[in-house]
Amino acid sequence: MEQDLILAGRVLSFVASPFATDRPEDAVELHEAIGLRGGKIIALGDRLALQKALPDASLIDHGTQLILPGFVDAHVHYPQTAIIASWGKRLIDWLNTYTFPEEARFGDPAYAAEIATRYLDLTTACGTTTVASYCTIHPASVEALFTAAQARGQRVVAGKTCMDRNAPESLRDTAQSAYDDSAALIGRWHGVDRLTYAITPRFSPTSTPEQLEALGALWAAHPDCLMQTHLSEQLDEIDWVAQLFPQARDYLDTYEGFGLLRDGAVFGHAIHLQQREKDRLLETGASLVHCPTSNTFIGSGLFDMAGLMADGHRIGLATDTGGGSSFSMLRTMAAAYEVAQLRGAALHPAQLLWLATQGSARALHLEDKVGNLTVGMEADLLVLDLASTAAIAQRSRQAQDLWEAVFPTLMMGDDRAIREVRIAGRKVV
Ligand code: GUN
Ligand code: ZN
């Protein structure tokens, strides 16, 4: 058994959702110290009280630095790591030009393993401790990510991307093989250590009705898996869906009609929604994931955070690497702030931090395990330096309160602000 550990600093713990109150700062409690044992959080409170309660613990003093839950990135494509920041295309052209040729390389297990390792290294350095990733159509791409995550003791959600039309021949499966390969991966990985399987039809344009039906049946057979896909990202895409599924009432109906809409469904983007779609998403408790750097980078549109939150939707935040233009959830919070501003609503820094931790964990139904620093939760956390660059330091020095001190790092910070990362209590950065 590893030795008990006390980390002292400014430990941030959510006691409520900062979207559920007029004073978002009231949703946060600060503690002087946090106690860790066996990969879990066992105590929070005054430093002296923790030292007394855990006399055998060693203590690491982080001064006035902020101790936060590790970031949870609720929608990523790890196979797109090497094509992040590719120029000049919108969604469908971007997929065909950059994404599909790169994803075709993941039939090679050695390449998949190399990128899985590179991706987890890059994101851990940014303070991200949990991701929900699409893989490629190749089972080897799932094996590679789960194997790398398992070796690091990391909580990861992933699934084999399923596509049986409108993709190059080498990237197409079938309704049957998508079912069989996904089922085999569920049997091998779902619930093993900290790993969760997400059944993953890429989006309805690349799946036939037969494939969507097969994956709906698979989800019914494995109801505690998640289901992740894309919804209403770009207007061209929505027109295309309407042509491909003439019977469907709207984009969401192409999933709903095949058993792919209920709680545990995680829809990326969800920008251009009809009222019926919003109503059904809310009624069913499905999750939405906001991917702001992707939405501006690919030119998709402005997610309605204020409106959807006010209605009570379950919403997470994500990079959408490599449609998104950054691996960093700090950069992603900045983009979420900017997108909200363009829609006339300013997100409070407590709301941004909540989205990147508890919000995303809730979207993935992991909120009782990660995304907050409370007793009993898994000890995935990071230490945030609020003066990591000269530009940030000169601004945060002027701050009158915690939130004014934090906000410059949310807007301008990068991996240099991430001073330490722990996964299940073990220091990894
Ligand atoms: N829609 C379908 N596939 C993708 C993808 O890989 N990235 C993004 N941003 N949107 C998608
Ligand atoms: Zn995506």
C-alpha cells in the first residue's frame, strides 16, 4: 500500500452546480488540504486537522496554488492527434481530406499504439485525466487506447467508430461486423479497471439504417455502456442527413428511431437543434457536449450554453481533437467563454471550471467517480499555477478575489500552468 499523502494548497471542491444559482461562486468551497489514500480522496479540510487525522501521511505544500479535479474531456478523437490544426476545410471536406486518410492508418497496431501513447502524454501534460474518445473502425485502435490507459491507471471511455457507408472502402465495416467487433471489445474491456466502453456510430451519414439498428440492439444488450455520436454540427451536414433519412422528423430522430436515444447517450456538438430535438434530449436525459474550439475552427456555429443549461440539459465540455484546435481544456474553457459572449452570455470562471470537470463527468455518467474533489472520489487532480507566464502573472497580481485571479489563466493559460497532475493519487506530471 502506498503511503497516505496530504496535499496543501487551495483545494477547490464543488458543493453544487454553479449554473444552478445566481451566485456561481457559492457553488465552490475551498479547503486548505486534501488527503489521499489508495488512489482515493479520504479527507478534505484544514491542514492541521488533516495532519492530526493522518499522522503517517507525508505532506506536499503547494502554497497558494489551486488544486483542482483533473480535467474531463468528454469528446475527442485520439486518432486525429497527428492531423490537428489542418487548414482550410469545413466538416465534410475536412473529414474526406484530412481525417479519413489518417484514420486509415490505424489498422496497424504499432501505429495505433504510438499515437495512443502520444495522445495520452500530450493531454496529461494539459491536466486532462479522463477522456471519452472515438477510435477508428479498427478494433486494434481501441485495443491500443485501452491498453495505454490501463497501464497508466487512467479512467477512459472509448469505442470503435462504426461506419458502413459514405467513407472510403478501407474505413467501412458492415452492420454485422460493427455489432460483432463492438460486442467483442465490450466483453474484453467494459468495466475492466477504470475503462468504460461507448458504442460509437460516427454519425448518421456514415451509418446505414441497418447499422444504426444493429448498434441500437447492441446497446439494449449492454445497457450500462455509453453511446456516443455526433449531432447537428453543421448546416450542410443536417441537410445531408435529411436527404439520407427522408422519413426522419429531424437529425435526432435518425438515432431515436433505432434505440440510440436515452440517458447514457452522449451527443457531440448539438448546435443547430430544433425544438422537438431539445425537448426529447431533455426528456430522455441524454448528454450534450460542447466543443467550442472545434466549432469555431471548422466554422460550425455557436452552441447555446445559456439556453440549454437554463432548460436543464446535461452538458459537458470537450476539445474534439483534432477538429478542435487544442489539446488543452484551459484553451477550451477560453473558447467556451468567447462563444458564450458571442451569444450574449458571460460564463463565470466557476462555471467554466465546472464544465471542464463535473459537467463533463456528469455527461459521461462518471460524476460519482471523477470530476470533483470530495471524500470518496478517485484522486485524479491537478495543481494549477495562476502566474505561469509573465502576461498572466501581471494580470493576476491585480486580482481582488479568487475568481479574478483564476480567470487570466483560464483565458491565456496552457500546459505551463499545469504544475502537477495525479492519476489515482500517483504523480504523472
Ligand atoms: N462528424 C463526424 N465525424 C466527425 C469528426 O471526426 N469530427 C467532427 N468534428 N465532426 C464529425
Ligand atoms: Zn467529434
